[in-house]
Amino acid sequence: MATQDFKRKLTAILSADVKGYSRLMGEDEEATVRTITAYREVIGSVVLKHRGRVVDSPGDNILAEFASVVDAVRGAVEIQEELKSRNAELAENRRMEFRIGINLGDVIHEEERIYGDGVNVAARVESLADPGGICISRSAYDQVKKKLTLGYEYLGEHTVKNITEPVRVYRVRLDAARGVSRELDLPKKPSVAVLPFVNMSGDPEQEYFSDGITEDLITDLSKVSGLFVIARNSVFTYKGKAVKIRQVGRELGVRYVLEGSVRKVGDRVRITAQLVDTTTEGHLWAERYDRDLEDIFALQDEVTQKIVAALAVALTEEEEDRLARKYTGNVEAYDYFLRGLEYHFHPTKEKNIQARLMFEKAIELDSEFAAAYAQLGRTHLRGYSHMWSQDPKGLNRAFDLAQKARDLDDTLPEAYFVFGQVYYYERRHEQAIAELEKAITLSPNYADAVAELGDVLSFAGRPEEAIGLIEKAMRFNPTPPSWYLDNLGRAYLLTERYEEAIASFKRGLRRNPDYWVSHVYLAASYANLGRHKEAQAVVAELQRINPMVSLETSRQLEPFKDQAVLDRFIEALRKAGLK
């Protein structure tokens, strides 16, 4: 009797399915079908990007194969990152979380299908993964353990139906994939996160005030070199949520959390604050303050000093001097300043204008309000960098305002940040570097300045150094704003790590889909890889978002120090279809 001569091959198999799919269908079939259709497209696109192919996708299952385990795991990590971002936009009970399993095994290859034990093991490994997680077999682990900077957790041996020997299984640590060690890598310094203070005023219009108090405490603590302080962007992801202190500690990688509330009624303010150890949930210090509003500055200073004392941190003389300097003695000016910050942290053209009006009003009430001048300068910078303003003197205006701020307070880090950005756009790279380094000296935890310094180094021809700095900024800010990811992507692009550049730009665009600068660099990255269709699609979206962007505007705005690097960048954009 003749036997069929099957074709066999060794391949990396990815198996995925949806946790709780039957429940989702039972609750809302149409919504579930729409979601899984969209998610299949996402998965298919990522698989193709990482040189794989989708073999089959019945129901909620997806089977794919890759020539390389490294490609399979990289693709799986990107799939989970992308789906996590999309799930965040859905109601919790409608989120669709995939489990992914990966195995390297021998399979039967028949036309476009694959069969055999290799597929069965991948499916069994997948069933051991958490929703939104990835598990890999020992055969896959051996291929990636020294090739990818990921974390792995051994889950032991598991019996697989119809497979003689148990399979060793490893969980991929996705927190390590995001570049953040959330449980094991606490900073050597005392580390603290200031959670958004709760507005207890009974008036939603007072949110800006409680948020402003939080921002000021972060700013003051960031000036202390003996502390490690998490930046505003990351702590504000917890705003309005019931949080578990231990979980916050793990997710932000800190030992201590400051939490509290603000109640502002008329000319009185009540602030409660407590400093908690995230490992024990024990209180190191707690206090309640009832004060006249005009005492708010002394109150903030007292809270800062209490935290420093509780953590046994010694201040230098310079730090004591910087912490003693307060923005203003004018409560009304301070109120307008906090309103301006509220607009500033939600960057749109309209809110940038509103922020400018608030800072101008603060200056009108207190002509020696240094921080208001610096922040006003940032609104002019943002108008220039985002092409929101047609004012040809926008950079000059920003520089003059920073100069005024520094004249009033030469210890104000924000003033040096503005100087750094102005010099950066003027292609005066060494001066930009010096100003940003000064800002960081004055505020060692100033994450934005660290990220911006990294970007200047990229444009100055030092992108390898830039990557380290931007990653440092992202440790201060584990949930970074989109422009950090843009800066990181640019550094990757300039070191010719195009796949990593693309992943970084796409992460940024998930957070800010209309940030046209990310589209420019994403298009160039695709073009450099010869993926011209994808590059052209990005350019089409770019021109929809900002029709003013062209090869000429890119040549004028992008501050590369080396003309040859700029020429190569422009050529990549030309290949991508930008005119």
C-alpha cells in the first residue's frame, strides 16, 4: 500500500485565541464581530510586517507561521501592545484579549496549511497564557533568550495531549518588553510618585487647582538630587481611578507614593496628604492642613520638607535655596498660572492659545512671576514647532520670555528648557545641549529635559547616546507622552534600526494619532526599508492631517547638524511620495 510523501519543515508557529469569546458573543454578537474583524486585520498586518503569514483564522483562533522565532516573538509583543492600546478605548466588559502561544516545531506542510505536533504544542502553550499575554515553549525560548531584551518566567513542565514528553513553558514578561522593570529594579535612591490629589471641593471646575497642587509638588521634589521622582504624565494616568498602592509601586517602579486631597472653598483651603510605603502599605507620614488660601505657598513648602525628612534625604545648600524660592506671592496670579498649566497639558492649537492667555494674565497680575514667563515662552515654542502659528518671530518671542524668566530667577529649570529648544530649532546644537544640561542640573528628575536633550543629541549626530538618555527619561516617565516615543524613534532611525523606529513611532501615534511629525519620520523609516506602499499610505495620512508639510518645510524645520544626514532624510521622504 502506497504512503503519501508529506512535505515537512521546521517553523515557528504562533497560535492565538480570545479569552471569553463565547461570553462576548452572547452579550453582543454584532459588536463582537466588528471588534474581532478589526483585530484580525491588526494581527495580520503585524504578522506580515515581521515576515510571517497567517495560515488560518477560524472563529476566534488565529494560526500563523514565521521563518524565525525571533520574528514570531517580536510580532507577538507588538500585537499585544497594539491590542492593549485599542482595548483601552473600549468598555471593560467589551475588551477582547488574545492569548498567544509560540512554538518551534516540525510540521507537515500541505499547500497553504500546516499540521502536526508542532501546531498542537503551540495551541497548548497558548492556553497557558494570560489574557493579553504570551507564552513560549522551551524550543522557542532557546532561540530567543539571548537575542531579545525581554524577561521570561519559567512556568514548569506541562503535559500535552498526544505528545509523549512534557513541554517546558515560559511566560514572556511584557513589562520588560516595554522597557520598564516594575518589580525588581527599584532605583537606588528613595523613589516616589505623587498621585493626582483628589478634588474635594464639590465643583468640577476646581480640578485645575488640585491638579496644579500635584504638579507643583512634583516640580519641587524633582529638584532634589537625592530623590527619584516619577513625572506628571505617568502619575496622571491614575487620575480618577481607585488604585492599589502595591500595584502602583510595581507599575511605576517606586518604593513610596504620596496621595492626598484638596478642598478649596472661598479663601480657605484644606489639604490632606499621606506618604505610603508601597511594599508594606504602611504610612510614613500623614497630615491635614486647614489654611487661608494666601498660605498655600508656605503649605506646599511644608509638605515638600516633610516628605524629604520622612525619606531621610539630605538637601544641598543649593537645593534648599531653590526649594525656598516660590513662584509668586500673588494668589490670584497663581490661580491663573494653574489654569494655564491645565490647558498646557492638553496640547491642541486652541488650548495652546488659552494657556497663553492665562499665563499673560498671571504676568499682568505679577510682573515678576518668573515661571509664568517661562511657560508663556513654551506656548510660543509649541506654536512654532506644531506649525500652529504664522508668526515668523515666534522663536524670538520664546527666547525673550525665557530671558526674562531667567533674569527674575536664575534657578528656574523651565527657563533653560526653553533656551534649549530655541537653540535646537536654530541649529545651535552645542548651545542647546548646554542649556538642557543646566536644566537637568537644577532639576535632576526633569524627565522632559532629559528626553529633549536626547533628541538634540540625535540631531547633533550622536543618536546612540540619545537612545540611552531617552530611555532614562522614560524610566522617570514610564507612561511617556507621544513625543518621547517620537524622539526615541528618531534616534533608532538615525542608527538605522528601522524596525524599532517604526514600532516606536506607531506607539506614539496610538497615543496622539494627529501628531504629524511622527507621520513624517514613520514614512521615512518605511521608505528606508523599501516598504514603499506603507510609506505612501503614511504620507497620504500626513497630508490629510497637515497639508502644509512638504519636502521644503521638512528641510527647513528639521534641525540636522550634518547636511548629508538631512539630504538622506529628505531623499527617504521623496521615495515615500512626499512632494
